[in-house]
Amino acid sequence: MNDKSHVSLEQHVCLVCGTAFDTGAILLDKRLRASMERHTATGWGLCPDHQKLADDGFVALVECDPQRSDLQAGGHMKPEQAYRTGRLAHLRRTVFAQVFNVPIAAEQACVFVEPGVIDQLQLMTAPAAN
């Protein structure tokens, strides 16, 4: 039995956690050919949980392994080229600008960081031992 159809539910992949989520849109093959799976990922976005954090003024730091990621010239990385380690941190935009001393665009919801950055942030917030 063929599981393909001429209709599909659109999904996006979360930039932060990498999980697919429904967008609520329906895709239709104009030729009415059975060419699509039940779900079709068409792009990147933020899942509802990470969208809420972004709306509340947080920036997601997504730890990526640079050895396994496909870095482009200048150290830039596209979401599909990032090898996520699974470690995440969320910082308020104001704190991000202070800690990293760089501005971040209002529409930018996440940044990819090297291993060790999240550990350094945790050390900055750990209480001092007496």
C-alpha cells in the first residue's frame, strides 16, 4: 500500500531543539499526484516552547560541536549544518549583550556556541564556596 498522498501537513524544524512541529498549514500537490508523505518539513522556526521564551526576551544558546558541524568561511553555520550536542541555555537579551559584548538583532532567537561556553556561564552563576 502506498502511504504517499497529494496532501501533507506542513511542519517546521525548531532552530533550538531540532524537533519537528506542526505549523497548522496543509500542503497540496497541484498536479494531485501522490508525491508527499503525511508530514513535510518545509523550513526552520521555533517550536511553541522556544517561541514563548523568545517572546519573553530570552536568547537560546545552542551548543554545537565544531568538529562535526560544517562551518563555512568566517565561522558561520547554517542550521542544517549544525551538529547539536543537546546542551541549551537561555539568557535574557540584556544579559546576553553584557556577557558577550555584542549586539544581537531583535528577531534573532538563538545563537550557536562552542562546547564550554555554557559551562563558563554556569561557573559565573555558581555561588562561591566558603
